[in-house]
Amino acid sequence: MTALTLSTAAAPGLRADAIVIGVAKGSGPKATGPVVAPGAEAVDKAYDGKLAGVLETLGASGAEGEVTKLPAPAGFKAPLVVAVGLGAAPEKDAEYDGEALRKAAGVAARALAGSKKAAFALPLNDAGDIGAVAEGVLLGAYSFDAYKDNGKNASARKNGKAPLAEAALLGGKPRDKEHKAAVERATAVVEELNRARDLVNTPPNDLTPESFAAIATAAGKEHGIKVQVLDEKALTKGGYGGILGVGSGSAAGPRLVKLSYTHAKADKHLALVGKGITYDSGGISLKPAGHNETMKCDMSGAAAVFAAVVAAARLGLEVNITGWLALAENMPSGSAVRPGDVLRMYSGKTVEVLNTDAEGRLVLADALWAASQEKPDAIVDVATLTGAMVLALGNRTFAVMGNDDAFRTAVLEAAEEVGEASWPMPLPEHLRKGMDSPTADIANMGERMGGGLVAGLFLREFVGEGITWAHLDIAGPAFNEGGPFGYTPKGGTGSAVRTLVRLAELTAAGDLG
Ligand code: BES
Ligand code: MN
Ligand code: ZN
């Protein structure tokens, strides 16, 4: 990952490949062209205070995502200035918001791939801004090269240039405790988030339930997290019919991984549950071509939970967190579960499988029930659960459902705080009867309309009585099939990791649950 430093040095004397500055869209009745954001004063001064005009001449508007490169003024050690768009300038006396800074830093980091060192001269008012820019740089500089050129020859990377090696954040004070803590937090969270992206991007012939469990076990050892892996034998003994049923078609058997992070001073317990389908072919209800090419991403929920638990451990948060990874590969075969089969779930309920492609709710049901047995203060599950939610909210926003409106709101607010787009969704009672089964307690499918809410209602049946629960459907934002934008790369995005870490922090602080 990119090395981050805090620097009080003045921009002109800095030895770097580039100086990054912010440019915003002027607002208000008088403002017309782009405005130079605070932090770039030294650069502006060297341009005789005419930098805004220079940028306008070069076609810059200050729009989000925009990159304008110009030669550094005489007397600067760095040869290049990179002006990155911040979007609309804040109202008079207001500050740039963290997400605008995070995105701009990510865009700049991507534009500077191949460079050794860049100095970021963006508007940094407090430790929060430093954390946001640090996150943006580390998130934007991500690249996944493990399968390019065998990952061995870095100079011949076929994914393009090597990520930016070093970023100095100007205006950050290396001796300020809060500034240092902001960089450390950003580093821990994004390192784990980027690991979640790696897991999502790893092809399903290499990332199986077994190999995922082994990776979790190794990480647990490294970070003092207790890891228990239930293999097929243990799952059978325990009666985990949902996970076993979904995994039964694959040569790569299912696993349930339990990660326990505990803190001696903790008085709250948060449980996180992730859908970990390492590949979703649909099973016997096979997905048509065009719908399965990206289904390695169907373990994004489990990757997010894994990353969040490890990040919480690295941050030493005063909260107990149990992460549950429900891992299986959904494949068609002679041993696969059939439409019409009835599974006996870990909770004891029976489920008629009407569509083997509605597999996520089956593995989650067992993991939710297992999580419930410990009576945590709250459970949050994360899943690439339904195409319906992608249709409803698009590719950049995840849905939040749950059995407690206040908790659902708390999750939405946590997401907003860290710059993740999310939206509340209801669990309408009338949709429950669509899942009535003549044979079993419930079917794994209901009405087509509102399919994402039907899935949420199914999950609710497997949450223990009286336990606060929220469900995040990240099917849209988990995997970016388009080009990179802001700090989001193509492929696995690490959706929900930052929201989960924030929830853990809020729980630790006693501000939640
Ligand atoms: N993994 C898919 C959902 C999905 C779709 C994730 C698109 C990411 C992008 C899930 O297992 C699935 O197949 N859901 C079905 C449910 C249906 C059969 C009730 C769906 O949404 O079509
Ligand atoms: Mn499916
Ligand atoms: Zn799926």
C-alpha cells in the first residue's frame, strides 16, 4: 500500500513528483469559474494569484472527478501540479466535506499511478479531514495484479502502472496525536478493506470456502482473534441444513467461520454476519449466460465482515465482536439441492427450496440463528442478496432493512458519516404470506415484486426473539463492473466495510444499542 506521511513542509521546497491541489466549482451569484481550494496558497502565490484563471484557461471547472495537470511554477522542486476537482465549493465559512476530500484524493491517487511521491495540498481543517484524505489515497491507489504476469514482474504489470508509492499530506502535523491517530485508523481500515477487495477479485477456482476459511484462520492468529471453522462434518453434526444444502452441489464443501474479537473492558457485543457464496451459478435453477460472469462477487458480505472484525481488532476497539462467515459454493450437480427439496435449518425450521438461486438467504439463515444463540446486543448482516435491490437502488447504494427503526437509522447515519451511500427499505408484513409453503414452514421464494424485501422478511424469521437486527443488501455497490470513479476501483469495492467499522466504534463508545 501507499506509504503515508504527515508533513508541515512548504510546497515549493518539497521533493516530489507532483503537488496535488483542490479546485472547486464556484458558487454564489458572483462566482463564475473554478476556485482554488485552501491548501494551495503557495502554488497560487507562485502563479501571481492567478491560478484560478490558469486552471480555467486549461478547461478546469472544479467538477468532481476532474483532473487538470499543469507544470509547477518556477522555484518549485516538484515538476507537476495536479488540480483535482472537489465539486461545488462550500458556502462561505463552511468547510469541504469529508467525502468530497476522500473522492478527490482517490481520483488524484489514481491519476498519479506510476509516480513515486506526491504531496497532497488539499484543504485540511482537522483530524477528520486528514483521515478522509488518507483513506481516499489508500483506497484510490488500490490495484489487483495477482493474476497479471503471475504477479512477479512489477515493472511489467499489465494492469497499468504501479500504484503511487508515497503520499505526504501537507498541513498534517507528524507530532499531533489526533493527526497521527487519523492516519493510523485510515491505514488499518483501508488495509483490511483492500484485503476484502482482493478476496472479492480472487477467481472462484482459487477462493473456495476452504481457502477463505484458511485465510481467516491465519488472520485471526496474526491479530489475536479467535477463529473457529465448522467444516462439513461439524456442520452436519450441528444440523446446519441451510449451509449444507447450498454447498451440496459443489466439490468444494461449505464452511461456517466464527471470528471472535473480545476486549477486556467491553460491555457490548455486536454480531456481524456475512453472505459468503464464493461462486453463485444459481445451482439447479441455473443462471443464464450474462448473469453469472461476475458471481465471484457473491462473497462480498463475508469479505466485508471479515475485514471489519480484523480492522476492529487492529484498532483495539472496546467492544466484543463476533463475525460469522457463511461460506458455500452454489453449483449444479447430481448432489445439488433441487427445487422442491426441503431443508431442515439450524433453527429447526423447515424450508422448501423453490429456487436454488435464492441461496444467500439459506446460508444466512443458519448463520443468523447461530449468531442469535449468543444473545448479542445487535446483529448486522451484509449480503449481495438480490438483483431486485440493484434494480431499486442502482449500483452505488446499499439497502438497509431491519426489525428496529432506530437501529436502522443508526446504521444509515453511520454509513453517511463514512461516505457510503445507503437507503432505508421496509419489511412490509403483507409480503410474508407469499413465502407460505404447503409442505414446509416457509419457502425460500415469495412474490417477485419487492424481491429484496421478501428476502429481508425471510431472514427476519431466523433472527432470535428480541434481538435488534439490521440487514444490508449490497448487491448493487459490492462490485463495480464499470470504470473506476472517485476512490472506487473496477471490480470488488469493499462495500460496507467502513460502515461496519463505524458501527463497531459507535457501539464501543456506547452511542448505539
Ligand atoms: N447473488 C444473487 C444476487 C445478486 C444479483 C448479486 C446481482 C449481485 C448482483 C442472489 O443469490 C440471487 O440469485 N438472487 C435471486 C433471488 C431470486 C431467485 C428469488 C435474484 O435476485 O434474482
Ligand atoms: Mn443466487
Ligand atoms: Zn447469490
